[in-house]
Amino acid sequence: MGKIKRNALCPCGSGKKYKHCCGQKSGGEQTSELVFKEAVQVQKDLMNYAFSKHQRAINQFINEFSFLADMDKETQQISVFHLSVWGIFFRPLTDQKETIFQEFLTKKAEDITRPKTRQVVQSWTDMEPSLLLLNEKTDESLYFENMVTAEKVEVDVKPDQTVLPEKGSLVLGFPVQFEEKAEFFIQYTMFAKEFTDTLLLQVRQLVDAYEANGGARSTFMRESFPDVLKCMFAKQEVEELETPAQAEGNAGLSADQMDWASDVQLEAAKLIEDGMKEHGDQSLTDGALTVWKAYCDQKSPVIRKAASFAAGIEYYIHSLASDAPLSQAQVAKKYGISASTVSSRFKDIEKAVKEEQEATV
């Protein structure tokens, strides 16, 4: 094969010109880097899709787990994130009784133009929630062993990762394969080394009971993940660790940690965050920030008063997630604006969400 012309289509299959794709740098290293970045973006897109289109279903699903009420706020937020990912990938939460990920893949796979990236994303159907023990670590890799299946997992260490789990400690997350190494989907949770023996004993008891009832070890984590979560977080000190794939649509979102096109978008996001937190449901806050981010990306709104958009978002979220939503007058009073402004912004946001949903059909 001769030298590829810069204006020719890239041979990777992305549909882009070579100079704007793999031709920016030479060799397979550039392609791998692009595939990783695109796959991380798909993770964000998936979570945005899930929380904007299926907010009510996810809330109802999370509310099924009564053990969350006994947790402190930080542990509850971490648990809600893990349960949300588990539900999105493994539970039939859509009207068609398929998983949200299956629906997303059906509607969005063609938008992933690079074949290698599409292949990586499609491989997430085989993803499993995993409890991993860190056996070894270097500057380039973390070497884990799956404590249920005994499989070996090598995870890449990114240059900006400053906090890593301790050798001999456990982590809980959703590893997905990126060529030779794995990465965690969005983020993982690590546990202090001092709890390793106790936690492993408790989880092994759960596995033994599952197998005694006819279950296969290979399906244990997928089917019994809430039991493992409850066991792992019961009176344990845990720390959530963000990876380079930190998503913008997951539980525990922070307005300050999201990318905004302008300061006024961030100002509105902070108002939304503060306003929604008053209701004490982190999933509602996450959903509100996700919808606002998607709306900003889609419409690039001209924002003269951030409070009016924050009010519209809050009213929209409560209209979806509550059987007794706040009235427009109540929201208007809270944000110091008129009820007609709330109504106007709500209609704009509702219309934008519907347009996005119709575009995926």
C-alpha cells in the first residue's frame, strides 16, 4: 500500500479525511488514542441519553433498593451510581423491555463512524460488574484479579491519574476492554486495604449461597450485584475514584466538574445543582444537570438570566419524576421570576428533549 494522500478518506473507516483522522500522527498509536477518546465520548453520550430519556424509569428502579436509606450521603451517591450503571446495562428498563444500553446501541450505533470504536462499544454487551483485587501496579498498568471468576484484568494507568488503589486492596467497578488492556466504565470505587479480608469473606459467603441455589459463578455479579453492593458498603470506609472517562451524566455529578461553553451556562448549572439538592435525591440532581448540559450542547441558548433556565429545568425534572410535581408558581417564587417565564423555559426544554428523542428513532 502506497502513501495515503492527506485528503483521501481515512483507511480506518471513520469516513473522515486522513488528515483529520489517523493522519494527524503516524502509526497505530494515534488510532488507538482516537478510539479511546471516541469511546469515552460514547460513554458520556450513553449516560446523557439514559438520564434524559429514561429519568423516571431509573428513579423508580433506584427506589427499589431500601438499603440506600441507611447509608450516609456520600456512600449513597456512590451506590446510586453503581446501581444506575448496572440498571442501564443489565435490567429491562425501557418500554420495550430491553436494556437502555441495547436501545441506545440500536439507535446510535450508526453514528459511531469508526469501525474500531464501534467494535469497542458493541463489546460492552459482555461487560460485567467486577470485584477486583490489585495484585501489582507499575507506572503503566494496574494488574487485578477478579475475586469471583479468578480472571486477570490489566488496566491502563493514565498520566493524569494521581490517586491509585493500594496493592492488596479491592476495587468495585465495570471494566471494559480497550484492545489489550481494560478501562473502567466512567469510574470505580476503591476500598481501604484493611477491609480486604473481611469484605472477601462476606462476598464469598454470598457466592457460596448463590451456587448452592443452582446459580453459576460466571453470572453471580451480573445477577446479584445489589447484594454485593450492600455487603461492600455496609459500615465500610470507601472512596470513589474518578478515571479519565468521568462521565457527565452519571450519579454524583458536579456542575464545576462539567465542561460548559460559557460562564453563564455554568452559573445556571450551579443554580440547578443547588436548587435540586434541596430535594435530597441525588439522581434528580444528576438528571437535571444532564438535561441542562444536553440542552446547552443542542441549542447554545442565549442566557440573559440564568435563574429562568434553572427554574425551567427544575420544573421539567419534577414533571417527569414526581407524582405530585411542584407548581410553576412555586418554582417561580423559589427562583425570583414569573410563572410565565417558568412556563416558557419549560416548553423550550421539553421541546428540545422531544426533538432529541425523535432524532434517535
